Amino acid sequence: MILRNLTSTEQTLSDGVDVKTVSPLGLVAVSAETGFRLLASSPKVWSSEQPLIPPPPA
């Protein structure tokens, strides 16, 4: 899952054993479990992004 930091400050998060620092308005790839937990937290700090690579044509 790809998330965008919506704040104007750096955010630090843990994704399993990895600790990641995300720049203001930056993108980060996290596991689905971590992504859903962060998206459900309040106040809203993260938004979900579409994958950066378009799906193959059908």
C-alpha cells in the first residue's frame, strides 16, 4: 500500500521491523496491515495513493 504524508512535518512510522521517516507530503510504501491502521487513526495524517505504475491493458 502506498500512503502520502498529508502534514507539513516529517512523520516516522513503524512497518513491522522497519522504521520509516516520511518527508512532508512524501510517499511511503507500507504493508496493508500498517496502511489500514494508519488510515484509521485520528487526526488524519495519511491518505492512500493509487499505484504509480498503471495496470496492464486488459
